[in-house]
Amino acid sequence: MGKDKRDKIILALLIAVVLLLGFLGYLFLIQPALSGLVSQGQTEGMEYAITYIAQQAATCNTVPLTVENQTINLVAVECLQQEQASSQ
């Protein structure tokens, strides 16, 4: 009877150790890797958005940027200078 109880305690401890190792593995290996992927995706998205806005402004298109209830229209300075020169 004593050996059976000891075997159950050893099994419970092994399960606890495996669960603890799994949790630590997630905490120190998997979660940082996932966070890095998310951060990388956000950075790529920002770079894409900035490149798109710059390309649109460079082709003399107005680029509306809206934040809440305010809108700012971006235009390249060269386009404004060309408009002023052609209107004179």
C-alpha cells in the first residue's frame, strides 16, 4: 500500500514538473517569438503606409489623412510650386 501511494506522489510530481517546464518554455521561448512577429508586422505596415502616402503625394495627388473629425490634405511642395508657376 505504501509503494502505491509513493508511486502516485512521484507521478503527480512528474506531471507538475512537465507542466512547469511547459509554462516556462512558453513564457521564455514562444511568447517572445510571437511578440517579435507582431512587432515586425506592425513595422512593415507602417513602412508600407508611409511609402504609399509619399508616392501619392509625389504624383501631385492630394492624400487625405483623417484623425477623428479633422482631415489634413497632403500635397508635395513641388506640386504646389508647379501650380503657382503655371498660374502666373
